[in-house]
Amino acid sequence: MPYRRLPNTDSARIRAMKAALEKGKNIHPFELAYSQALYVKLKAFYPLFETAVKEQRIAMQVQATNNKQFLKLVKKAQMYISHFIQVLNLAILRDELPEKIRPLYGLKLKNKKVPSLASEEEIIAVGKKIIEGEEIRTRQGGTPLLNPKIAMVKLHFERFLDAYHHQKILKENSARAHDKVAKLRIESDKLILKIWNEVEEHFSKFEAQTKRNYCQKYGIVYVYRKNELAKAKNVLQMSA
């Protein structure tokens, strides 16, 4: 015996509500298999849910598309900051700069390694310190480091920073859209369940298969269990 399966995706929810809504538009109220009160509620709710789902998908797509360019800027910023620190350490190694200069750049005095730049927050923290340190040192008369110049580091850092703030806004937009759909999803499930219960009750006087045929026209989904599906296939093969 196939069992009724409620929608478990937003696309399935939209299909279920749309099917029930179309029946409400095309059938006389007295012949409709579910109440007019539910039809009025469905008519108002369906476009809200459909629009919210579309907006969520658009927000996620925009975020994903923008993320590809953002990741390129992340790698550029990482590379320029890392290379600048390596050049700084080489200048210290050659005694062109004193070791005590490292803390000016936010670096540990004895640590010759490039600090972690794995996260966006680390890039921001390290990048700001490196740029500030070099600008302070050169204002005091120090010779600018080259290959890369701090101006190039700053250029790629600021491009990354702008993209970071923009991507953060897109993430927040996606999160808001997700939360909105999540809240509406609860209401949609309750609405679909009420409609399906009333539809099945309306056609309960018919034998099982006829009842399912009528109910399916209202968007109700029935599925066979694996063992039942296998039996059905065997019957069809034997009758062929």
C-alpha cells in the first residue's frame, strides 16, 4: 500500500500548493475537496512563499558568483602581504634593517616566519599592521622596501578589503533570505497538511486506488515502499 509523503523540499512545497491552488481556481467552491477558508489562506500565502524562495535562490546565486572574484582578491592580498614580510625578513638578515624593527610591523621580534594568513580576519589584521609599519618607518626617513613596494601591497589589500565588506553584505542578505524562508516553511507545511487531510477525507468514500487518483490531482504525493515497488514490477512482468 503506497503511503502519502509530505513535501520535504521548497520546490515540492511550491508544486503541492500550486496544484491545490489551481483546483481552487477551476472548481466550484461547493465541489472543492477542501474548505474555502483554506483556499483563501492558500491564495494569500502561496505568492509570499514562492517569492521568498526565489529571493533566497537569487541571493545565494549572487553570493556564489561574487565569491569567485572575491577568492582571487584574497589570494592576491595573501601573496603581496606574504612577499612583503619575506622581503622585510631578508633585509633584516642582510643587516639592512635592525631586528628590533619587526614589532613596528606587528611581527614578533624573533619570529622570522610569515604569520598565518589563512583567514580573512588574519589577512586584515596582518595587512593593516604591515602597511602602518612601513608608512611609519619611511616617514621617519627609512628607505622604502621594494619588490613589492608598500603601495602595491596597499592597493591589493584595499581591493581585498572592499570585496570583503561587499561579500559580508551578500552573506547577510543570504542569511536573511534563508531565515525568512525557514519561517514561512513552517507555515507552508501546516497549510499543506491541513489541505491534504481535508482532501483525503473528502474522497474517503472511494476505494483506495480511486481515492489516490483523485487526491493526486490536488497535488498529494503517494510513494511505494521498496518491497511494494518490487512486487508491482513483478506483477507487471507476469502480466506482460
